Amino acid sequence: MGKNSQVRLDWSLVRRLIFGSPLSTEQMAHQRLPKILALPIFASDALSSTAYATQAILLNLLIAGPHALHLTLPISVAIVVLLWIVVISYTQTVHAYSQGGGTYIVSRENLGINWGLLAAGAILTDYVLTVAVSITSGVQQITSFFTNLAPYQTELAIAAIWFLTLANLRGAKESGALFAIPTYFFVLTMLGTVAVGVLGPLFGYHPRPYQPSAQQTAQQVAHAISLGLILRAFASGCAAMTGIEAVADGVQAFRPPESKNAAHTLVAMGAILSTIFLGISYIAQKYHIVYYGHGAHGEEAGAESVISMVARVVFHDEPILRGVILFATAIILVLAANTAYADFPRLSSILARHGYMPRQLANLGDRLVFSNGIILLAVFVSVLVVAFGGNVDRLIPLYAVGVFTAFTLSQAGMVKHWLQQRGKGWQWKVMVNGIGAIATGIVLLVIIVEKGPQGAWVVLVVIPILMWMFTQVNRHYQKVRARLTLKDYEPQPLPPHTVLVLVPDVHRGVVPALEYAREISKDHRAVHIEINPADTQRLKDRWEQWGGDMPLVIIESPYRSLIGPLVEYVKQVRADHPRHLVTVVLPEFVVTKWWERALHNNSAFLIKLALANIRGVVITNVRYYLD
């Protein structure tokens, strides 16, 4: 086995250790998820929102003062009612569209391509925010316990993002197995906490009411409770509903029967989410928990999370139990981003196949995942987290605009779908999806009005920009397709061509290139860019022995540039022979070890870039292997 083969094997081993062994396309069916693994992957986003949904309600109600916090539970109940309207609506969607694609497919097929692109832009934006909010909230749970880590929230968030990226690049099945235990641990932990906090007094166990600090109490201000304040708190609490659409977007990831398994997972997710969310809101209201926000009162450290305060109240500030609860919450929040890691690349691949995103996003990687989409998502989220300083309270106002846009379009699309199909029970289905469309549409307007000034306007700008980008990408692909069509095409005879061989020196790596040039054309010449006159004289001496009858053209380069003079000479040859094809032959020797490449200038790559846009020029590499 040659040294070059050994280098490739060494790199292959490194890739295998990091990303796992490559999987064949035939193994794709074996990567489908059973319900027990699908629930932690697709429900982790929705379930984790319980960590910040009640918190968002409390933060907005506190504007009117602590006396307004008695509205926490009624607002939460209203959100849960809306949640079940959406869950029931989406169970119909997964049965009607078992091929996946979710909101984009439903909107595109029933409402038209522009509405479909609006839905795609909204849901892709929401996936990015899902990762950002989930991870920054997870970091907040950690810093609520380890307060000395608060100054490093952004760094911790970035580390979590790239951990998830690596896990997902290994493949869906392995990431599902990795996330199953923490997700179920969080569910059991939170259900246990809610049970103790809600049912404990029936058995003689009483949680301790929350006691704000003296500084917090001194700064409390009372204002009148307005309808606008209630709507703002409701809009913020609707963050609890983010993630419900993930199951509809990922139906194809389920084992057969896909639709039935996806619907069961959706209902189970709704039941668990409702229980935990209402339980936390009940405990927060009954025991007077007050959330003052991230960095409130001039604090440099992050604010203590509501989950941390609930744990203090329910378990009498017992540090071990509180630590376990915060750890479970932090893990589920980090893993919640895995829902977006599953669906952002999948939806991007669908858009790419339809010609609205770069085609590279449609390619499956070695591990049967859309690697390019995963990396693209990680980059977007990293930029967003850094821009907002890892502050979850600044990110949440951007949340929910995208997802409620998607909810509304999906339900409106399903109404039209049932009206066109008119199958068995179509009237009931139209009513269910119609109620869902109206309800989510009203909530979307509330979110835009109430959260727009708080930062949601950014999303309202980003989504139209994404739609414009989709149309530009599609227009480009249509233009390319039109230019490449064989319709009315008549093949032309191959034109004569001139061959230019770039000769930096005369050695074993150059001689094969000279022989190649002689074989393919009688019009051939060698070109040397003179950077050092002393080297030029030595080359001339050798050329008499090895150059044969091939003309040697020496081009002076007073500014010691290799590429500039070469490009100008190629353009001059094209001008002198406009009907000729110019072939530029680049001799290139190949080293045996990967690190040896760094010891050479690798100018061939830069030359290719410089000549790539000159019409009528062909670039050929003739390699010489240094075995």
C-alpha cells in the first residue's frame, strides 16, 4: 500500500471516530425512529418551553406590580386551550401528509407557492430561534445554581451549540438514543415536582412561599392592570406552544405506519406539556414567585430562573433536589434544540429539491443526515447568540412570530385541502382546522402588536428577506436550466486550441506536462513568469536539453506576481486567436503526507480561480506523485 493511500486511510479513521462509520442508502429505513425515541427528539422542544413560558408571563405581568401575578394561571389555562386546538388540528395534518414537509408542503400545495415560501421562511426562522432560546435558557438554569459561571453565558451557549452539531452529524438514531434518557428524566423530575407542589398540601406537606430579597421588594412598583398588559403576557406565554409543529415536519422520520405513530407522539407531547406548564404556573401563582428578569436591578449576573425558584419553594431550598431539577432542565433545554437540528436540515433539503435553496442542502452526508443543513443552522444560531449576548430575556420577544405564522398558514391550507377533497367526515375536519386557523391568526396579530416593539420586528424583517432570497435562488436555477436545455441545440465542431504550459522550473514534475501538451495540440508553448532573473537563466539552460522544440515564452513580473501577468497573457492569446480554445496546463506535484502541503505555495488553486471566469479557457492539471 502506498504512502498516499495510508494518508487517506488515516484521515478516514479520524472521520470515523468523530462522525461514525458511513451508512449506505439501503440503511436509511433502519434509521427510522420508534415512538419511544421519536418523543424525546420531536417533543423536547415543546416540553422544554415549560422552563421559560411561565417565566415570560411573570416578567410581563410584573410591569403592573406583584398584585398582577394572580393572572398567571388564567393566562396559562387560555394558552393550554389554544395548545389543544393546535394539537388536534395537527393530528389531521400528519394523517393527510404522511410524506412530511409540514407547514411548507401544506401551504404550497393548497395556498400557492408564495404562501408556501412565507411559511418556509417563518418556520426556518423559528427553528433558529428555537435553538438560540433553548440553549440560552439552559445556560440560565446552570448559572442559577453555579452563579460564578454567569459571566460566561455566551461561551457556554456556543459550546452547547457545537456539541449538538457534532451529535447530529453522527446521525438521527444515535442522537435519539443519546437524548432519550435525559428527556424522560426531565419529564419524571418535573411531574414529580408538580405533584409535590400541587398535591403535597393534601397530605400535610406545604411548600414555602417565595421570599423576594429586600432590594427586589424596595423596587416593586404598582400600576393599573390593562388589557394590553394581559395580551402582552399572553403573547409571551405562547412560547409554550413552540415545537408542536415539529412532529408534522418530521413524519418521515417515524417507523411505519408513519402517520399513526406521529399522531400518537403529538397527543402524548400535548398531554405532558399541558400538565407541566399548568403545574409550574399554579405553583408560581400560589406561592408568590416573582421573576425580575435577566440582569435586573443592575446585576451583572443572570437572573435566577423560575424553575430554580419553583424548586426552592417546593423542596424548601434543599440544594441537592434543586440541583437535580436544574440539571434536568438545563439538559432538556440543550437537547430541545435537537428538534430544530432534525427539522431545519430536512425542510432545507425539501426547499433545495424544489429549487429555492442551494442544492448542496439536499445532499445526504455519510451518516444519512443533511450535514450541510446542520452546519448552516449551527452557524446562524452561533451568530444570533453572540449578537444577543446569550441573554434569553432578549431573545424571547423574537420568538413565536414565526411559529404562529406557520400555525395559521398550515391550518388555513388544511381547510382548503378538506374543502377540495370532501372525503369522509370532511365537514368536521374543516371545522377543526378552521377554528385552529382563526385562533392562531388572532394570536399572531396579538404577538405582532404586543411584541413587535420588544424585538419581534426583527423577525418581521427577516422573513420577507428570506422569501426574496428563495425567489432569487429559484430564478437562478431556472435561468441555468434554460441555458442548459438541449432543445433546438446543434452541436458545433470542436475549435482548434492553443496549449500553454506553465513552467516554474524544469524538473521531473514538469516534463510529463510538456509531453501532454505536445500530444493534444501542435500549437503549444511554455510560459515562465519571471520573478527572479537568476532563476530564469538557470531555466533557459535546462530548457535547451528538456524543452525540445516547444517555444518558451518568458514574461517579466516587476511586482513579483505570478497570477496577474499570467492572466494578462492568457487574455492576449485569446484576443490574438478568438476562435481558438486555450488550454492552460498546470504541472503539479503531489506530496505523500497531509502536513507537507503546508510547505508549498499551492499556487495551482489560485491560478484556477483567476482563470475560471475567462471564456474559452480550459484548465488542466498534470500531476506528478512524489511516492
